[in-house]
Amino acid sequence: MQLWSFSTTVRNPERILPFLKVLKLLEGKPFDKENQMNYQISLIQHKYYKPTNIPNKYKVIFNDPTKVISFKIAEEVFYLQNYKDPSMRGRHSANPITKLGFSIARESVGEIKITDLGNKFINGEFEIGYAFFKSLLKLQFPNPWSSDFKAENGFDVVPFIAALHLINRVNQKSEKRGLTQTEFSLFVPSLINHNLIDNYVENVLAYRNSKDKQKFIYKFAQEFYKTQTPSEKQINNFFEYGDNIMRYFRLTRYFKVSTDSFGADWRIDIEPTRQVEINQILKKFNGEAFQFKTTDDYLSYISDISLPKLPSEDLKNSIQIAKSLVQTIYEFAKNSTTEILKEEKLVLSTDYTKLNKVEIDNYILRLRQINLDIKDRKAKTEIVNNENKIFEIITLLKDTKAIRKISPEKFEQLLSDSLKIINDEIKIKPNYPVDDDGEPISHAAGNQADIECFYKTYNAICEVTLDTSNFQWVRESQPVMRHLREFENKFSNLHSYCLFVAPKVHDDTLYHFWTSIKHGYNGSPQRIVPMTTEQFAILLETLLLLLKKGKRYNHTDVEKLYEEIIDLTNSIKGHFDWLSAIDKVLTNWKNKIAA
């Protein structure tokens, strides 16, 4: 038997969009062997794919994000790989994009075409979660487009729907909601037929009751692969594919994923706030693959953005979704003793039964935002005065080895929470996409600041990175300065700062920030405050000392610190001494504030 999968070429779903954008450049051309190679060469040219064999003379331009790779150089490097079938590389790179319904790129079909879904994804009309939701609703095995997962091999499944059914039925039979990382990895990639769902529910329960978990896994692998001696690779594939599938599913926001502090161990469940909508979907779809007479019929299906028709497109069902969300919000607010704001109460009191379809769709979006806002306020109340939690964050910030193990989105969340702990803001707005509980499902997009901060007397952005390599300055300095300038222009009523935090700040990064302060960026100086994670931890250490005395500092105290750090550029010789001088400023600030 064979596990189903999205792709072994593009394992990270966030790489789908850049791969799609490059394919868009070839739209209208035949996807013949020449353009299959041209596509792979273009991916190399745009630095979305890095070959292993790069000549020494080109390593600098490949490693330096500011350097442009010409098509000619990318082509030369491509052929240096000595692929047995060069065009196959392009086919493999385009395959997941087509499999997910964002494009039609197949030699036998003719011209490359980006579907409506793909174009809306490229243009930003569909944000990443909705784009993948629409995509995964159509992903099915078998289908006339794919020869990988055939009906004669037992495939008959829409994996996204089947996984929802599996978890929903497990929840009905067990007090333990959702699936552990191991359960999901074993029983979702191997769920190749919708008729097996009930059997797999029993498998989950049997696994939970088993005393020897490793023995159960081995026996399950024997049965699935139909071999007495499954290889280590076959067993590892369960977990590799499971982790990959989870990342795609999570982006849709119909699954809730809980992780440990490092993001390594996780548990997945149906998103509770979407249970009514999910029930409607499960009532209509049983996870069975649709039947298509011809390949053209299937291509028409994946190209039609209105298909499949969802229950929520019916006004009555949308009213039920709205009703459920209103009830969920009130229940959460009551159980968590979180205040509902006046303007939120006005929205919640709307008579949604009188709204038309467009109005209720917008109303549901507003309810989801209120749900997020209330949960965000609750989460903040749980950390702002929590000395144990603050101490945990300080410990992590000061442990540079541990902090490099967490995911980029978890690092962004850590800094966002830290800024909220200071508790003197109008709003702290992280720009990473979140699930319905406010947990990050990915890191912030590269075209905006990681975190935006609004205070009474000034504004700020916070840019964070786990990159400590020699190329930190290349990947971070120009984008940080550009993001700050855009933020300054957008919110010009108050002056703006940028707090830059990394486990280690490279000398070249310091030089560029130093230059932007001393000599300006695009015509005018900027206010950039670089800190290591250990230095930033001093702000929380200071707050912890004050909390023990029943006191806090405020944003104006932080602004004075920022100004002192920026003023150092006028009193020391150069950027090499800046970071050590910041240490002294932080120590003096801490002693003064905590006195």
C-alpha cells in the first residue's frame, strides 16, 4: 500500500505561492520539455530553489539575497547538476501546484494555465488560509490528472474531508479530543479510502489503549504496507508525511493545532469555533472522491472556483454559523470573565436573521474578529502580571541555544507577548496569520513589519529574526529600514521607532542600522534600536523586579531607553562598540527604573 501525500518536492506549503508566481511568468506557453526546464531554471534564478552543486565563482550571488542571478547563470548551474532527466525537475516542481488546483501544467494538455484560484492567490484576493481551504476541498484520489494514487490500489478519498470525519468521530467516542502527533501521522496519511474511516476510529482507540506503542506502530506498518518487515524509511514516512499534511491542513483554520513551546510536538483537533460549519460540510460530503468521465471534466472542476458548492452558501446555513459564533463568544466571555466592549456588544446584538447573504458573510467575518480580539485580551490578562510566565520568557530569551530551536512564528509570538507584558500600549499588532484562537499558523509575510506597536506618545515596529549568520545584514537590514519608512509614512502623526531583536546581532547589520541613524535612509534619519534576545530580556527582568514591589514602568520609560541607545551613535566612535555600549545603557536604565 501507498501513503497519500501533497508533495515531496514542496514540503512547506508557504513555498507554493512563490513557486506559483514563477509559473505565472510562463503562462500561455506549452509545458513541453523545454519549458519544464525553463521553469526549474527560473526557480533557481529567483532563488526559490537552490541546487546542491554550485560552482565557487557563483556561490556569492547565490548566498547573497541582494545579488541578482541572471537566467544565463541559472541555466548554467542547472545543467551542471547533471540530472538524468533534466525536464523532470520542472515537472516535479509544478506538480504540487497543479495537484492543489492552482494551475494546469501538463505536457499532454498544452499551454500552461493559472486557474482562477491560483490568480486570486497570487493577487492577494484570497489570503493563504482561504486559498488552501478552497484547494484542499478539491484534492482527491483518484483523479484523472494523477497516476500516483489509483482506484485499483484502493484509493477513494478526499483527504481533507476524510480527516475531518476521522477526528470528529474520534471526538464522539473519546473524552480525549483530537489526535496526537503520532495518531495523526499514522492514521491520516494512510487513510486512502473513505470507507475505512470507522475502522480508523477503532485503530486510534486501540492505539491509545495499547501498552506497547512502538509494537503497535510496527504492527500497523506491517498491515498497511503488507510486509512482515517494514523498513525504517516506511515507518518514518508516516511521520514525515503527517507533519507535512498537518502544515497544509492547519493553514485552512478548520483544524486547531496545539504545540509545545518549541513547536516540535503537536496535537490536532477540529477548530471548535467552526464546529457548526464543519458539521454542515460533513453532512454533505462523506469523503468519497468525485467521479469524472474525462480529464477535461476534472480540469473544468478544478478550474471552477465556485465548486464544490458548500453548505455555507445557503443563507439558512450561514445564519446557523452566525448564531453559533455569537453563542461561542458570549460563552467564552462569561467563562473567562472577559469584558465584551461596547462596540462589540452592538455587533453581537445585530438581528442577523434579517441580513442578506453578502451582509451575513461580512457579519460572520466581523464575529470571527471579535472572537479573536476577546481571546487576545484574555490571553494578555493571563501574562501581564504572571511572574512565573515572565520568568519563563526571560529564561528562554537568555538561552540562545534553546531559542534557536523554536519556529520563526513562535519567536514572533514570544516577542509580541513580551511587548504586551509591558502593558502600556494602545495596541500590539503582530502580523503573522493566526488561527481562531490567535495562535500563529505561519510567520509574518516579508512585505510588512513583524509586529506593529501603538502607544500614546509614539509608535514602533518590532522586527525579529533567528538568523545569526553572516548574511543577517543582507536579509534583514534593508527590509527593516524599508518597513520602518513605510510605517513612518503611514502613521506620520507620531514619530516611530524600530526595535530589532535577534539571538545575535551581526556587526554588518549594526553598521547598516548605525548608518540609517547617522546619515539617513532614503533622505531622512531613522530611529532603530538593535538588541540581542539577552539584552531584551533585561526589560522583562526590570519589570519583574517592579512587579514584586507592586509597580510597573510605562511606555515613556521605554522611549527614554530607546533614545539613549540611539544617542549612543553621537558619543561612540563606531558601530563596533555600539552593542557593548547598549549593555551599559540597559544596566543603568534597569538600576534607575527598579530603584
